[in-house]
Amino acid sequence: MIKVTLLFPILNEIDGIKAFLPRIKNEWVDEIVFIDGGSTDGSYEHVRDLGYKIVRQEVPGITHAYQEVLAHVTGDAVVSFSLDGNSIPELIPVVVAKMREGWDMVIVSRYLDGAKSDDDDWLTAFGNWMFTRIVNVSFGGRYSDALVMFRGWRKDIIKSFPPFIPLVGIELLLSIRCAKQKLKVAEIPGDEPRRLGGVRKMRPFLTGSNLVFLILRELVYW
């Protein structure tokens, strides 16, 4: 049976950590790891004092966070989860069970079988649809949600990062690599509640330009 690591990328998520971490059971996974992007609200200290493994990120950007933390992850598979309130903790064991069935990636889709996003506005909803469509057409994917963070994935899918790493786009990179390698991908429905505390870190136009660059690199590089 594969070993599964639950990964929490955090940056000033103290409200979400206090609200959602008590709902997450250690026995759901084999390992829990945090990667902190430079929190100044006490998130790092709170997690450290609870005894969890937490890594300080050196280079800014969520994609760099994944690149840095993978060396500290001992699981064969990773479940990435947002503690900002946008993800439902009780779906974690469902994702773990699907990964242990033999799927290469399991996506908790905000747009499948009646699931919905309460955090979307018209611009983010359009962007999610557009980039998912591009991945499906350009790389042969069959996704309803190519961008969501909440997903399980085999660690060896990302054998190499692009030479120039965008600040964002790890989820899109995973979706593209799975489509290109024709790996086994499952989607399960899962609502996206409104975030709890803090502010949205995603900047639509900056994020969009990074995703376009990543798609172009994947088309010609790997």
C-alpha cells in the first residue's frame, strides 16, 4: 500500500489553521507536512508548537514551495490541501482511498456533479474554465477542473520542473503532465467554500500570465 503525505502550503493562515486543523485526523494519512511561505501572523509558530513537521520556504511563490518541500516528503503520494477555508477536510480520506486504489492523480473538482465554488467571481470562474479547456484541447486532458489545489498525486509525476519556474501553476503543471503521460486521473466532486480570514493571494492577471507562460513551455519543452 502506498504511503500518503498530507501537504499544507501556508502563508498567513492562522484563522484557517485554528478552525480546520482540529477537523483533520492524523490517521487519515501516513505523514503531515507544512511548507510556510513566510507567515507573519503566527502561523509558523502555531504549527511548530503543535509538533508538526514544517519547512520554511526560501524562494517566494507557490511553485517554489512545492519544489522545496518535496525533498522533505517521504510519501509515495501527496494530497495537497488549502487551510484557508477553501477546502473540505472530510474529503481528505476519500482522496487517500482513491489514490490507494491505484489512481495516479485524484482531483477534488469544484465543477463536477453539482459541486460549486462559493469563492469564484465571474473572472476566476471564466479563468478556471478557459485554462481547463486549453489543457483538454492542447494536451488531451479530460478535466472539469485543472487548477484546483485540493488533489492527490503521485510524487514521481513531477520528475522535472520547467527551467524557469513560474510563481504559480503547480496544479496546472500536474494536470498537464498527467495528460501528456496518459496517466490514470479521477475526479470527485467537492464544493469550494469561501475562504476564512486573510486575503486572497491569487492575482488574476498575474496568475493568468504565469499560466500562459507555463502552457507554452510545456508545449515545446517537456
